[in-house]
Amino acid sequence: MTETNGTKLTEEELKAFGPLAESIAASRSGVPKMTTAYPSGPPEGMQVYLGPSMFQPHRARQAIRDAHEKKIPPLIGYYAGLSSIPLMRYMAPFGFDVVWIDWEHTSCNVETMTSLVHDAIFMSQGRTIPFVRVPGHDHAAIGFALDAGASIVIPQLETVEEAKHVMSSAKFGTKNRGTRSAPPFRLIPTMTDQGYDGVRDVWQNWNDQAAVMVQIESLAGINNLDAILTECPDIDVVWLGSLDCRISMNLPANFGQGAEPEWVAAKEKFYATLKKHNKPLAGFSFAPGEALTEAAQEHSMILHSSDVTKLFELKQELANAREAIRGVVKKQE
């Protein structure tokens, strides 16, 4: 049998695929099993966690765990709430650790989502890890986002059954209870399909690269979180969707803030469950200074800026401009 970077082809397979298989086997035997995707010079930021190719996901699972264990600072992210390709291309060189692509709440199709993921990775030169919030728990949507090279965010997780379904959709192989289909032409043989560890094939490595974040956005989800994390230990990071959670509890939305006894009790249960399972926490923190420093003590990922909040600042700029020019108009006699 011919060994090809952790994957062995049988004589029958070599015969079936003919010259293509022989060419792949020969090419792989002549290149190192480990490759580097660093564009140039020493790695910066999340370039440290790049896979062998920027067509593959970052080793986001490791990055989040390292932040959780205080080996690195929390990952600082940018919320791309408008799914705008031009904005993504403008923002990518800034070098945010993470960009959150909101496929759930924007008029974004599969092709646009894929372009946003690629622009985030390539135009940041690998310094930014894209996370795609998928629209629901659909098996195909999860696969589309992962095939593009992103890590994923699963919204509105409430039950163990839902958690098992989404984790199965995100993983390859029965050892991981996976039902994900391998995209045969997403990667180029011998060029972008190297396995990161140089031993297993790319799909087995992919299970350890792309991260899965889940959002708990209801009281039912909070109550079931202990069982969810027990049954699905491969969940990498958890987010409390406080806005949706308060709405589902029939409380005023109030941008996810409040001090009602039932809300305080729900949050305490959520954070206690995360601590019990030693799971990383992600969330928003738009405030600067001490507030951000405080958030960094508990969070492994912080979304600190967004396109929509920056554009909202234009409203005040317009008001300031109108006030500045108000006195120019001469009174008519």
C-alpha cells in the first residue's frame, strides 16, 4: 500500500483512480508532511494557530482553550452584523483575532458567507479566525460554514438532542459520532489538504481544528446546560444570549440587562454550570478600560466592536454637524 500523509491507498483504489491516485501518491511522498501557512516572518496573533493551509480552519479549538487557561489573552473580536463583503475586505487587515459573521440574522446566502470567510482569513493574512453563526441547526448549513474554513456558532441550543445533532453535523467519523460529509473538491490534493499533525488525514485533523460555540438563549437551555455539556464534551465555548433569553422569559429585553430575581438566578445557574464543566465563556463587551479588563478575567473570547455600532455613531456626527453649521444661515429681512 502507498502511504499518503496519513492515508493509505489500497492496490484496488490505486487501480480504480488510475494516474490521478499515482500522481497524488508521488507528490505527497516528495513533500514534507508538515507545511506552514505563515505568509512571511514570525507569526502574529492568530497566525500562530493557522492550519497547514489558509483554506483550512485555524486551530481555533486550541486558541480558545489557551485563552481559557490564561496562556494567551482573550481573543478580541469584531461583529460583522451586515454581512458586507466590502466592509469585510476593509476591516480584515486590522487584525482582529476573531470576526463573527452573522448568517443567522442577515440576508446572506451560501456564496456570500463563503466569500466573507475567505476574505477574513486571506485578507488578514491569517491573523483573524472567522466564526459563522449558522441559521438554526440545519445539517447542511453547518457543513457549508465548516467547508468554507470557518468555525461555527450554533444559536438557540436548548436540549441534549439538539446538541447531539449539531455536534454530529460538525464532526467527521463515527468515533466522534460524526455525520459530516467530506467535501471532495474543497481542497487541492498535495497543496492544501495536508493533515496538520502529519500523521492523520486532513478530515481527522479538521475535527480538532474548527471550534464549535453554542449559544444558550432560553431558560430551558440554561436548565439543560449541565446535561448538554455532559453528553457533548466536544463543545468548545459557550455564549449566554442574554437578549433572547430575557425575551423568552417574558422579561423586558433591555439589551440583555436586568436585575429581576428570576434573571439573576438564571445567570447564576448558567455561570455555575460553565465552571463545573470548565468551559470557556464568550460574550460582548463594548466598554473600554476597566470594564473590558474585568470582562477579560472570565471571558476567553470578547466581541468588542462591530460594523453596526460604528455606523450608529454617524447619527451623532450628523447631529454635531448640523449644530455646527446652524448659525451660518442669515435671517431674512
